[in-house]
Amino acid sequence: RGTYNIFESARINKVPKVVFASTNHVTGFYEKESVISSPDLLVRPDSMYGVSKAYGEAMGRYYFDQYGIACYCIRIANFPNTDEVNSEYEPGMNRWLSSRDMAELPACCLQDPVAQFAIIYGASLGGESKWDLSSGTRLVGWEPRDRGAPSG
């Protein structure tokens, strides 16, 4: 009920925007097929965690359509508690989100003058992308600034 409580509290308190921390696992099965995931693809969660975040995105869509509360669903890549890129990732893969990029993306969403429902992949730059990051630029003016290149 936590996700419901957030959206319902926003409605009751007339909060105009919600930034929802989603995950790339909402479309994780595309990655297994080497398909570059984009916000336009149907959800294909690769875990129960991905299913729960897909539910949160659907709730955000409902609150936007029903009550006009803008919702920005950020499908977050790996966001470790350090800005060191983890060497266990495949070389050149776009799986990492730096602290700076993570701080700037929600800020861009909150500053967006257009009230909208948006799905944005949050990942720092890398070699070969797993996700289409263009919606961040197109919808809220965000572009990742940091580049992760796994060592190893």
C-alpha cells in the first residue's frame, strides 16, 4: 500500500507532481532478447520486483488521467552507493547511474513546466546501450553527464 499512499497523499494535499522511482526491471525480458528497451514498449517484468514497479507506473498513469497529477516514472539503472562503476558488469554496457545524474534527473522532472505522465530511463552514459535514454532529453531536458565504463 506504500505506493498507493504516496499517490493518494499527493491527491489529498494537492501536490502537482510525483517522481516515481521505478526500475529497468519493468522491461527486463527485452534485455534478455537484446532488444533496446524504450518507454514505448509494453512492460515485460523480469522479476516480482519489476512487477511491483510496473504496478506503480500504472498507478501513476491512473492518477495523472483521473486527477491531473503529473507523474514521472524513472526506470533507474544500477544506482550503487558509490560512483565507482562495478567491474562485474559487461564491458561497455549502460547499466550504471551516477550520483550526479541521479540528482539531476528528478530535478529536471520537478522543474518541467508541462504537467505530464512520462517514463524515462535513468542511466549514465556507457558504450552499448540497453535502454533508450532519449525520452529524458525530449520530455524534461535531462541528459546524463557522466560516463561509466566498467573496469576489469
